[in-house]
Amino acid sequence: MTDFTPFASFIGGALIGLSAVLLLLAEGRIAGISGIASRLFPPYGDRLLAGRLAFIVGLVAAPLLYAAATGEGVVQTVSSNLLLMAVAGLLVGFGSVWGSGCTSGHGVCGLARLSRRSLMATGVFMAAGFATVYVARHVIGG
């Protein structure tokens, strides 16, 4: 079970939306994490390497800053099954490439721009997520 945190969720969502809007206004780019991360590797193609690196560093630093500011640790549950983690990572990577974007690019930015392709992609990855949770909890027995 997870705790319902409407205030923290609202603030987090607002910050994600604000960062997506600022990136679109400042650079004309969609804030898709898979695209930002993939463009950290050659060929770079543009002058924004420092910005992409700062974005990724921010993703890693955010929970550390939260813990320092609140005195509370960030609880994250990750499977200890390395084969499962490797397969899951490959499937997520494959889905991001095949779907031409990730949950942040399609779900946050694409839906906000009323993109039909993003609506379809979001529906597919949400359905896959629901099915995965169902299988993990009720079929495999998690």
C-alpha cells in the first residue's frame, strides 16, 4: 500500500508541468526523459549537452534534496531479482523507442498538446502498466 499524498502530488505535478513548459518555451523541445537521456551520447547534434546533463543530475539530486529539506528519507522499492530488472529495463527501452517517446514525453507534453499519437501511446503504456501490476500481484503472487 502507498500513502495518499494530495498536496505533495499536486506540487510535484505542478513542478513537472512548469519544467515542461519552460523547456518548450526556452528551447522548443519536448521534455521527454528518454529523449533527453539518449541525447547525452554522441552524436550530440546540438549545443544543449550541459542542459541535458543538468536535467539528469536534477532527477538524481531531487530525492536527496527532499530528504535534506524534510529530514525524511525517500522510500523506493526495487526488486532484488536482477533478471527481472534487466528484462523490465529492456522492455521499457524498447517501448520508448518503438513508441517514439516515453511517459513524460507522451503523457505530460503530448497530451497537453492534444496529440493523437500521444493519446494512443499513453493508453498503451497505461494498459501495459495495469496488466503488469495485475499479473505481478494476482498471477505470480507478489
